[in-house]
Amino acid sequence: MKQPPLTSWALSDVHGFAPDAVERLEVFVDLLLRWQQRINLVSRASLADPWRRHVLDSAQLHAHIPPAARTLVDLGSGAGFPGLVLAILGGPQVHLVESNQRKCAFLGEANRLTEAGAVIHNVRIESLDGLDADVVTARACARLDPLLTLAQPVLNPRTRCLFLKGRSVDEELTELRKKWTMAVTRIKSVSDPSGAILIMEDISGHHGNR
């Protein structure tokens, strides 16, 4: 049976989000809906339930960020999911990496209006330099094997990767383990019955990868 669309108040009342954070997320979602009329930020179908498909989907990562983390790098940030949502919820300094100039313009405006305090990098992930990440996040950016290759420059032995994955997660993990070694914890997504959160640590590659 199809679920009714999630509402903003449910994030506060049901999922325990602070009311002030929900208010800032409302500003973010309102801006997303306005900009979506001009540029393609997310799929049109997902806007039938944006609070579940995008906000809750992103926000569920917040509980898995280590308390001592200082730097979070979000790869392929797109419209700000999950990175800008995590910045709004508070925690480490969030760096949003997005190569599309128009999406970066949206991220800049959303970052300003929500006072999220994120740092926006309008570059390709391969060109990112000078960051050492305690946490790396990504959603719908790439398959796991190329995603870890892209993340390599910001990884260190203590980095925790938090990746949101869908139906292909088993296939991608099988592919990944041919080239990489890591400790993986898999948690069922609260926003998508077919999705999963992958928590990856102690990452190393078999063929010259880090």
C-alpha cells in the first residue's frame, strides 16, 4: 500500500527533529520547488513526496556521523542531498562538491537562506584538492567502485563513508570487493524499503588504490 506523502511536521513529531531545523528545511524545500520550475534539480516524480524522498532520505545519515568528526565532504551534491540537509542539521563543517554551475547557484542560495554554513566547491570531484575528510557522503553519484576511486583524494585511515544506495546495492558490493577491502555495515533505509545506508570504514584497494 502506497504511503501518503511525508510532511515537515512529521520530521519533528515522529522522527524527533528539532523544530528550528525543520523550519530551515522548509525554507530549503520551498526554494527547491521554486527553482525546479526553471532548472532540473531533482526528478519530477520525486516531488510528489519531497520530504520522504529527499529530506528524510538524506537526514537519516546524521545519526551515523561520528561526534568527533570535523570535516564532511559530500560528493556530487546536486540539489543538496544529502550534504546540505546534513549541514542544516548541524555537526561537522560540510563541503559540497558539485561541477554543475547552475546547481551550484542553487546551492549557494539555499546555503545562504538556511544559514547552513556549508562550503561549496564548483569543481569536478577529480579536481578537488586540499581536503581531508572525516566523513564522505554521496547519493546517486556513481556506482560504489568508481565512487571510492573518486573519493580517494580525501580519504584517510579514519574516514567513514556514508553512502545511500538503492536496489543495485548487492551487485555493487560484489563488484566493489573485487578491488577494495573495507569494513561494511549495511542498514535498511527508513525512507525507501528497497534502499540501504552503507557505512564503510578501514578502506583500502587491492590494485594500488589507497
